[in-house]
Amino acid sequence: MEENSAPLISVVIPTGNRCETLPFAIRSVLNQKSDLLELIVSDNFSSDRTGEVVSEFKDPRIRYLRTDRRLSMCDHWDFALAHCRGRYVIVIGDDDALMPGAVEKLIKRIRA
């Protein structure tokens, strides 16, 4: 994906004080073999190491956002979704994962 072009798919991981489970979810997205996606990790004002955990991943597809105060779940999701640049959006939990090849299969279906 070129720097100025919008991704086809935005994958959003809303999180809050779950730095122990977050790396697995992030890896499952970054292991997708597509540069047509962006990963938005939306941190709901965590007080743990969430920011540090995300910064350990060196991948240009990651966008880390952090709210300036604790939000309700609905408001946090609205915050995260407002930052998506993709035409399609996938939301996964911070303790969930994408199956290997999921994004590639989705892109094939979209293009069909």
C-alpha cells in the first residue's frame, strides 16, 4: 500500500488495560499477507503497558490511537471507527484473532 493511498480494509482492535492478551491479537492481523490493510489499535486510556506493547511491533500498517480519557464501550468504538480509512472494517477483540489467510480470502470475495 502506498503511503498516501487508503487501505481497502481496516482492522480495529479496541483495547483497555489488556496488554497481556493484545500481542496475540496484533500478531494475528500482522500475519495476514496483505498490504491492503491497516491495523488500528485503539487504546481506551489504559494505565498498563499497552502503548509499549504496541510500539514493539514495527509494521507500517499499525496505527496506535489513545483516548484522552476513559470512554464508555460505545463511545470508544465510535472513536476507533472514526479513524478508519479502509473501505471495509473488521473489529476483533483484544483477546481474539484473525484466522490465517482471512484477509486474503475476504479480498478475493470483495473483488469477485
